[in-house]
Amino acid sequence: MNIIERASYFFGKARGLYSKGVEDVFSTTGTRPSIGDQSAWVDPYEWGSYLLDSKKPSTKGQFVDSNLGWVYICVKLNFQAVGSQRLRLYVSKETKGKKYMTIETRPVDRQRLKWLYTQTDLDSWLTKAEEIEEVTENAFLDLMKEVNPYHGSRELKEFTTMFMDLTGECYWLILKDGLKVPRQIWVIPSQYMNPVYGDSLAKPIIGYKYKRGNVELTLKPEDVVMFNTPNPKNIFSGFSTIKGVADAVYIQSQMNEFETSIFENRARVGGVIEEVENVGVNARKRFQEKLSQEHTGPKKAGKMMYLPRGLKHTKDTMTPTELNFIEGRKGNREEICTALDVPFGMFDPHSNRAVAEAAGYQHSKIGILPRCDRFSEKMNERILPLFDEKLFCAFDDPVPQNRELALKESTQLVIAGIKATNEDRAERGLEAVEGGDEPLVDSRRIPLSAAGITPPTPEEQEEQIMNFSKKVTEKIREMLG
């Protein structure tokens, strides 16, 4: 056992997380890990890595502390965007037109129904449904209005997104009534929560432990909903985005500290003081004290300095390494933004409107849509079955270009006379207008079969009318005998 393994073993054992090795976990003949060996599923480096990289963020608490600068900017953009998305509740009806005593519903417009059928995670509800309707009144909607006495639906979405971005994990504590129906949801800070691992794959997690200072609680798995991003070292825990770009986050923090030092002007005069004559120890000491008093601090930057006889000031210049600092700082920003699914083009002051809109579309598609899907999937998996198996939830499409495309398509259908104006207005939740029930067509258009036929002259038209009149007259005479 080398020094890394010894260190990982020691700190892992102190947390009750000694690793027996993956070959023992999946072995059919070897010894199985016991409950005491709770981290049988955890790579030993997971808990010992910070011994080698102590300056880089490596624990969930440190990931949360890294929520500064560009990390904070990107995390804030993500949780604000997710928090503003509308989450709707739907019911899957096996019989069309069926009514429920405890569920109030309304029809779903075609545009939104089309969007729902693009969501593969909803197949278990959509494939067996004869009809899908939106639920307008239900106990779940009441819960979403006030998830607990201090937070609403928006805060639930924002806190979940924030902890997922920072730590790769999020935990909900579900408080239920006597009928086992959820009545409150509390987001527990993930830096204080850890799974308690079981002794077999039948029950890999047997509980959750909350520990903050001297407070320590063990929670039942059925009372906790855990979100986690894929972790290559432990499939039962999350992997923080901050950990994935720990180098960039650390370097960025050091760059900030360096710039702060310059801003505070810690006696930095932009050069070197050189003795051209021997000024003596006492004179040198007095000058250093004066330099510190009169030239340290942001308000004293650029102040004129008087040099005693025997001293010479040599102005310094930026070295190639210092010039690379600027490019390196930009590269770190782009790495952090990319890791958090925020296109850097959103912050480029030189970008035009088209570039900014493209960046916004990209952010919605690769950043906001997956986060919304993860939220609604967990709701459908763990929360809604406690209310009714027929219920499921889904966000509206958060991608703006998708909405613009749907609007353009619907408008063209109305113009072409395929769809009536009121039909389109109903899909958008608007009131009907007079004369809008019938599709409108362009009077200048003619059937395809009539294309290319030369219209008759006035004389030909008059002759056709006369012939038609004669035929009608003869038919009447025949009928009258």
C-alpha cells in the first residue's frame, strides 16, 4: 500500500468509508461487504484526493465556497432560467372524455401536445393514453404553490439547479401526512448530506446522513429524493461540475487575488528602488516605513514619490509571462462557462444581435432544457406516484427558436386555409373572434385542373348562356307535357 492509498484509507475509514474493492462487490464467491464497509461502491481516491490537491476545490463544501466570480455568474444564469420555466401537470386518460372526482382538467392544445410527444421520458404515460389533458386543480398543484412555509415552486427549482451545478447532488426532504401524501418539500444543502451505503446491490443506499457541526441526523431513504449527475467513480453519488474544472476555478481565484493585490497597491510603485550610494541601514528602514504609509492602498495609487539621495527608481515592464496572463484569464473564463453550459458569446461585448440570440438559443437547448428534464423526471419518478399514478408533469418548451418555428408553421397553415383563425387562437389560449370559424382562402387561386385553360370571350359566354337557357326551357316543357 503506497502513501496515497494509506492516506485515502485513513481518511476514508474515519468517515466510515473504507473501500473493499469493486471485485469483492460483484463477486459471487468472495466475501460480500458488510454494512460497516459502507463505501464498497466508492473509489478510495474520491475521499483522499484532496490530500494531494489541497489548494483546489475537492469537497462539496469547497465546491459551494467556489460560488464566486464566473462560477456564480453562470450558476445564477442557470438557476434563474430554470426557475422561470412553467411546470404543468397532466393526466393520462385511458378512456377519452373520462372525468375524475378529485381532478379538474382542461384540453391541451395541439402545439403543446406535439411537444409532449417529443419527450421520451413520458412514454409510459403517453403510449397508453387515449387522451391527455392538463390538470388545473389538484393537491400536487397546491404543494407547488407552497412547497414549505418559506419557499415556493420557483425557489424549489432554483435551489435544485444551484446545488446540482455546484456539487453534482441535490437532496429533497419530503414531509408526508398520515396518508403518506407529500405536504412539504425541503431542499437540504448537499454539502451536509451523504448517502449511507448498504451491503448489496439490492439495497445500495439504506439511508442518508445529515451532518453539520455537532448536528447529525439519519434520514430514511423513502423520505429523501436524491438528484445526482453521473459520477464515473461512484454511480450512487454525483460528480460536481466544479470538480471537473477545478484547475480553472483555482487559477481564476488566484488571478483574482493577484489583481486584488495590485488594486490595493500593497506598496507596489511599478518598479525597483536601487541604491546607487550607501544610504545606511537606518535611512533604508525609514524609507521603507514611509513607502508603506504613503503608497499602500487604492486611494494612494499613482501618488508622487520622493526619493532620498542615493536611491534610484527603475520602472518595470510587463514580461511575456505577464502578457499571457490576460489570455490565460480569458481561457479560464471560457472553460468555466462551457462546463456550466453557458455560451461565452452571451458575455462578448463585441457580439451583434444575431450572435447574442444564437448564444441564447444554445444556452436554452444545452443548458436549460436538460436541467428542466432532470427536474420533471424526478418529480414523475418519486413525487407524483404518491398522488396518482395517472399524473405526470412536464415543462413547456424552454427553447425560444422552437416556439418561433411553431408560430411560423401555424401562421402559414392559417394563411393557406388549412386551419381556421379561431382554431389557431384556441391553441394559443385566446378568445374566438367573429367570422373566424371558417378557413380563409385566397380568391385569386384556382383549382389545379383549371390551370392553363383560356377564359372564353364575351361572345362565347353569351352563346353558352343561350344554349343553357334553351336546355332548361325544353326540360320544363317535357315535365309539363
